[in-house]
Amino acid sequence: MQGSDERPRLNVYRSLNHIYAQVIDDAKGLTIVSASTASGKKETKGKKRTGGNVASAKEIGKLIAQRAQEKGVKQVVFDRGGYLYHGRIKALADAAREAGLEF
């Protein structure tokens, strides 16, 4: 699965305690925006102690969609990273769709 200028790739990685999302332009090899529960950013700081739950995944989905739209990205290709489409992965994708990303 490849991203392009028109439709960058929304990549998701989950660990036991955190969830990470990046919007990547594969043609340029550039990460456009990223968000994770492990970052110390003010948007996620203090809200959740762990990123290993569905509520945190929803927050990161909303945050990545907001950041992507600020950079002018409306459509993405969803890369679930080999994970099954349920639980935290589905929650992040649904939240990103609700916040305005198209995939």
C-alpha cells in the first residue's frame, strides 16, 4: 500500500500501552503529521494514563484528522499495519472519519 501527493498513507501502529498514527507521503518519504498517546503534547497530556484502550484510540483518531486537515490533507489511504480491523484500530479509523478524513 502506497501513499501519494493526492492521497497520503495513514499508518497506524499499536503497542501494548500506546497507539501511534502518522500521515505519510511515500513519494517524498516524508511524514506530514503524526499523533500518539506516547507524545508529551498538550492535546493528549493528562487525558489518559494509557494508550492501550479504545477511548485513547478515538482521541488520537480525532487529533490526527485535525492535524492532517490543517496541512491540507483531506483524503488518505488507510494502512492498518497488518492489524485486524477491530478494537483500537477500528476506533481510531472511525474517529478520523468522523473528524473529516476520507478513506
